[in-house]
Amino acid sequence: MEPIQFFNGNFVSKELITFSIDDVGVLRGFGIFDYFKVYNGVPAFMEAHLNRFENSAHLLGMEIPFSRNEIESAIGKLIEHNGFPLSGIKVLMTGGASLDGFSAGTPNLIITNTAVSETNPSFYTEGVSVMTHQFSREMPEVKSTNYATAVRLEPLWKQRGHIDALYHDGEYISEVSRSNVFLLEGNKLITNEEGVLPGITRMNVVNMAPHLGFEVEVRPIALAEVLAAEELFMTSTNKRVMPVVKIDAQEIASGTVGAKTKILMEGYAKLMAEETKQPSFQN
């Protein structure tokens, strides 16, 4: 059975999704999206992701052309029809066809459901490395479609053996290009909130950590502080809780996955198992 997608109120194959070359999403990068995983038919934290999608639209002054109920119903139909054991849902809205090449038009709403693979398990057992890059995103609290810097940097970080880039302004870090950042000092779990996307996984880790014995501290984080961290990890829908053991050429502490990070990884795995009604959930 051919997979279907949602496009402006219709369920069609992906190849039939088309919109104008004059769309300001194409011409000006004016668009938003959100993304979450589906495990054996159960979406993970869908409400929180759709809340963020609506907030992104509000911050950009965009009007979503379908109600929350209509969007949730469409997502349910995609999941049921496509029947993927592991998949991703992407809700995308473009600014619409422009009459003058600049002004927004009538938005397009696309919801795709695509089969995905599990993340490399060695990333969790051995940890990963990231490279640093001085850059500050425009309107970081909006999950916009503008990832030009990250796309440009990807060949470079792969060439250097990293999996992503850690942004900073020369003194303070903001985020990894598609993830939030946490560091551990004793029983303190430290993360930042200014200049970063409000991640759903980040939110869940912040809420979960006190139940695991950690004190959460939200404040700006200096780049030098990250490099000297006892333990470091990043969070996102795809990465979940992923240990970072190296930045550029410098190892973080011993260069291995820390014991406290493992506690948080295990805690998040249990949370995901509860959320997605799975008997178990492995990092």
C-alpha cells in the first residue's frame, strides 16, 4: 500500500505535493515546521510539539489554515494508513505564493509521515563529538525552516569526524545546530534557555531530572565552562539524550560516557517507554 501524506486538506502521495516557485518559503526562507517520532503507531509528545508549532506561527505572524483538531485527525490518519513501525511526522507550513516576491501569501500546510531508522547505538555507548562554530541564529525560539548555516557546515563536520556543530558567540554557547545542550557539575544539571529553541526533549529532561536526584540550574553557559565540564550531553527528538565526549580536538573529562549521563539516559528511556506504551525503550 502506497504511503500517503497530507497537503492542504488532501491525502496524496508525496510526489503530488507541489507549490509555487513564488512561495516565500522558497524565496525568503519564511516557513516553520515541527517534528516528532511515532513508535508502533503511538506518537511521542505530539501535543507539546504541536503547541510549539502554534507558537512558532504566532511569533512569525502566520495563520495556520487548519484547526488543531483537523491537524491531529490528519496525523492519526497518516499513522494508521502508513503503518510504519518507526516513523517521523513533520508538520510544515510555508509562507505561501507571493504577488511581489516578498510579501507572504496563503500558507501551505504539509504533514508528512516517513519511515526512519534507529539512531546508531554506538552514539550512546561511546558518545559523540561536535565541532564549534561562532554563529547566532535569528529568532532561535522559532522552529523555522532556515537551517542554511547547519547545511553549509555539515560536510565540514563530517570531514572532521563530528556529528554536528555547537554554536557560540565567542564567549557563551547557545545550542548544537539541532539540539539543546546540558552539562553536569556534581549533582547540578545545567542548561541555558536564552537564544535557544525550546526543545521538547529538553523540557522533558528538565522536568524529569529532579526525580532522579539532580538539581536543575537554568542560566547562560560559557564556552570555556562547556570545555571543562564533568559530563556533557545534548537532547533532541532524534538524539534523545546523547552523550558528548569531545568538542573539536578536546575530550570532555575522561572522553567516555559519564555515570550521571547514563542515569539520565536510562530515566529518559523509561519516560519514552511510558509515553509510547512500549514494553521497553533502549537508547
